[in-house]
Amino acid sequence: MKIFNKVAVGCDHAAYEQKQKLLAHLREQGYEVKDCGCDSSESCHYPIFAHRLCTSIQNGESEVGILICGTGIGMSIAANKHKGIRAAACSEAFSAELTRQHNDANVLCLGARVIDYDKIQSLTELFLTTEFMGGKHATRVGMIADIENGTFSE
Ligand code: RB5
């Protein structure tokens, strides 16, 4: 079941083709999709696109995002520097599902040099349809926010 409508998608040169396919697929599925770039397979700097996508979540234009680079790691490091962003780099279904259920992740980071397009699409679908479980997990996510805000204490 669909739980998000507004999805942002971004990539760097390592994943341009995959991002274009994923955009078309998500639009076909009825999602309102924001394309945060990049716009070709020419070498570019992934933090630019992570920043665009995270800003669109922070300002409410997008609810969640999918970032794809070579490994998913650079994108996740850059995304997690943004307040309110919980980005997870995943390459298999268990983690993609659990990061929604337990971490309320709002950005999924994928590696186009790690997994094939079919896996990119299936992990994206799983991420976009899995609910946060709340409860004790909400307490923990709140603690992460406190760390971010400098108000955390044990
Ligand atoms: C680009 O060559 C590569 O470094 C980038 O796509 C990504 O894997 C960084 O984490």
C-alpha cells in the first residue's frame, strides 16, 4: 500500500540511466516525482544532488527521497548532514524494510555499482510502502533528533 505521494529522486553520473528509469517507473505508479538531477552521465559532484533532494524534504516539497550514486555511501554521508534527514544506504530488502520500520528513514540511498536496476526498483518500492512502527522506535528516533539539536542527554 502506498504511504507516500511526493517522492524526490537524485543521482550522480554513476546512476544517471538508472535514475531516469526509476523516475519513469515511479511516475507510472502514480507518484508525484521531483527530479533533483543530475541531468547526464557526465562526471559531477554527488553532494550537490544530495543537498537538492534533502532541501526539498526539509521544505515540505517532497516527503521522502531516493538517492543513487555508485555505492550509495557518499550520498548517505552527504544526506545525513541535513537536519531532519535520516538516510540509509541499503543493498538488500531486509535493511530497506527495517530502516523504514525502525528508523523512520526518509531517504533511501542505493549503489548503481553495487546492485542492478531491478534491485534498485524493488528496494525503492519496498521503502515507499513500509510504515514506521513507532513506539519504542519513535523514542530512539527522537534521541537522534536530540543529538542533532545538541539537547541529548542519557
Ligand atoms: C563517483 O565515482 C562515486 O564516487 C560516487 O558515485 C559514489 O559512489 C560515492 O560514494
